[in-house]
Amino acid sequence: MADTGYFSKANVNICCERQITPLIALSREEHHPDPLTRFTEPPPLKEDATEVEKMRHLLLTMAGRALYAKRKCTVEPVFGIIKAILGFRQFSLRGLENVKGELNLVSMAWNLKRMFVLAG
């Protein structure tokens, strides 16, 4: 799964060559789409469809939309909050072990903040 910035025919083809089902947004969706499109399936796909057309068709199906929607409830919002609210935009230390330790501290700060908010 990836957003529209990663879409290209080459990326879709590389995923398919490696037997990975790509779910890459082709463009930004409008904010208020037709509500009926959420509950209808697209017409059947042509047999000679390209890999990009197959991916586009999958993204239009209800199953494909459900899979792509999982992207919104993963860790991406956490990284955005860590950058914007906690102000962590870059690592201060060098080396993999040091960076792991620094990321652990930031993750603990995020988890403590969440626990405090959720506890009321």
C-alpha cells in the first residue's frame, strides 16, 4: 500500500514481478465522493488488462477499498503526531544502535502521552 506519490507503471510492474499485490493510489481522491460508489462494485475487468488497470480495478472494488483504508489506521498518524506535536524531526545521534535507542525513547514518550490521555 502506498499513496499517490509512489505511483508509476514501473513500481506497479516491479511489485507484480515479485508477486506483491500493489495498492498504490493513482491520484488524490476528492473529499466528498458520490456515496453510492462506496457500496457498488466496478464493472468486470477486461481479460487483456495491464497490471496498472488490474490495480486500478482492485482499488475500485469494495475489498480493495477496505484493504487500502487500513493504511489510514496504521502507524502513519503516529509518525505525523511525533513530528508535529512532540517536535521530533530528526535523530541527534549516529549509528544504528544509537538511533534505535533514540527511537525507543521517542516511542516511550508517545506511549506515555497516549496512556495519560486515555486514562483521563
